[in-house]
Amino acid sequence: MRWLFAGLLAFAILAPSRVRAQAETSIRIAAPASGEVLRGIVNITGTSAVEGFFASELAFAYASDPTNSWFLIYSTDQPVSDGLLAAWDTAFVTDGDYDLRLRVTLQDGTFLETLVTGLRVRNLTATETTTPAPTFMPGPADPSTGWVDSPPTPMLATPITFAPTSTPRPTPTPFPPNPASVTSAEIYSFLGRGILLALLTFIAIAIFLRLRRS
């Protein structure tokens, strides 16, 4: 009974220290961080040293690739603790979004891995920027009215009036005097002359006929 109690006590004391040791040596990628913009040669730092370490490799994949295809960056059989894991030359990949993976193979054939997602390679394209929305900064409120700074000015509809306008009528243009116009006096004169000429003609014919008979 004493040996059973001593074994349980020893397990209780040693178990937490073993868990802490595994947690302290867990693999991780310290840099770059998710969402970071990458250009040129990028130093990948972190920790690959873990109990039972056999080998490690760094690989990248397209963030939107449904085939889950990974491309090797660097592999080694040397563990690293908080140091340089590899140098990645991003100039050899097209601009886009990528995921980065650190995989550690253990001596028993199993492996551990950790991911950094959403890395943005921008060697040739401009980096996306977000414009913050403008913020409204209210001024001090007027205690008498309760309005901030000044109450809003209402928009009043202005009536539109149309003044009556008169359209000028065309003024008749007087005709120039007709040079061929005949007055009444001239008409009477012409008429009298015509009658006199007809009478003289009639008398002349009558005289001619009488002379002819005789």
C-alpha cells in the first residue's frame, strides 16, 4: 500500500514538468506572421526542436488551391530552437496569397506541423491599402438648445413665381404711294373727253353720210 501511494505521488510531481517541457519545445513559426506582405528574400524564424526530432521541412502552398499541393522550400535534419529555419526567396513565385507549413518528422515515423496562413507575396504588384472611414467629431453642445454647435438649418422650399409677359403685336407697315393711282377729278375729265370725242365722231359721220347722198 505504501509503494502504491509513493508511485502516485511521484507521478503527480513528474507529470506537470513533462507537459511543460513538451509545451516549451513545441514547434512554431515565429515570423512571418499571418497576413504579412512579403517581398524578396524572407527569413523564416521559429522552432523545430522537439523531443524525438528526426527531420524538418518548410513548404508553401497557394492559399486558394483546393488540391492541397505543397512545394518544398528547405529541409534539414538539424533541429532549430528560436532561430533561422530557412530563407525563402519569394521572387521565384508569382504574386499572390500563400500558406506556409513547418513539418517535423519524429523518430517513430509520426510528424508534427504548424501553419501560417494568408501570406501576401507582392513583388510586382502594389500592396492593398484600406482607407479609414471619416469619423464625425461633435463639438460642445449648447445647453440652452441641446444642439451640438448649432441646430441644422431647415431646407425651405422657395415658391417660384412667373411674371406675366406681353407679346408685342406686329405693327402694320404702310404701303408706298401708288404712282398709277387716279383721282376722281381725273376720272371725270377722262370721261368728259371720251363723251366729247364720241360726239364729234358721230357728227363727223353724219356729215359724211349727208354729203354722200347729195
